[in-house]
Amino acid sequence: MMRELLEKEAFGMVEIYYGEANGKTRLCTGTAIRAALKKKNVLMVSFGEDYDDYSGLFEIAPHITRLMLPANAGVREYFDHAARIAMTFRYSVLILDGVFDSVEKQQLSISEVDEFLSNAPDSLEIICTGEKVQERFLKIADEIVELRKG
């Protein structure tokens, strides 16, 4: 398994960070910083939790673009907008922070997210987060990180 991951060089991967403990957004931010330092373009999409704590980061890291759900926008339209941007091949890393929480709240369907992940460019590393993750996504993930309290 590790050899396969190394051969993929973290491209075309689907990674999942989930669990009740805090730290998922921080893990995503660390991944974004590492990619930006390698001059890779990163698209960070937040489905709830905002990135106010990281506002300075976005000002000094031109390779990181963030999208935040506007107060008057629907989650489904926001997801579709983010997916269209991600499919332009301008980005090497896509972070869908809190997307599984939106599925859990039935703001997005499992099939919508699954269709996007299945059709995403092979050159795109995708990281999805949420407190709970649906079994379907665990089956397609290349890497899974569970954060537990305690």
C-alpha cells in the first residue's frame, strides 16, 4: 500500500480527515501551506467553519485560493460552483473542509459528492473533512485519518 501511495506522489488521491476531535482544518491548512511552498495552486473550500484565524496566511500565500459559503447561498449551488472551479485544472490540491458535515445534514447528497470525486482530474489531490464520514467515501479514499478525542 505504501509503495502505491509513493508512486502516486499524492496526485489523484482522495484523502479523508474525520472525527469528533478538533484539528481537521489545521491539518488541511498545513497541507495547503506545504503545497503552496512547492508553488502548487490550492483551492480551499469551507462548508461552514470559516478561516478567520488564517486570514494572514491567505494574504501571503498567493498559491492558496479560498472559497467561503456566502450567507445567502445554498450549499448545493456552492458545491457546484467549487466543483466547476476545481475542474479547470488550475489547482493541484482541493480541500473540501466540512463537506461530509453538509452530507450528514442532507444539504448535499452522497451521490453528488461521489460523482464529483469519481470524475475529478487524476492530477488533483482532494482532501475532504467532516465529523462523520459516510461508508461510501471510506471505500474510495486512498488515505484516511480519524481524529479522536482523548
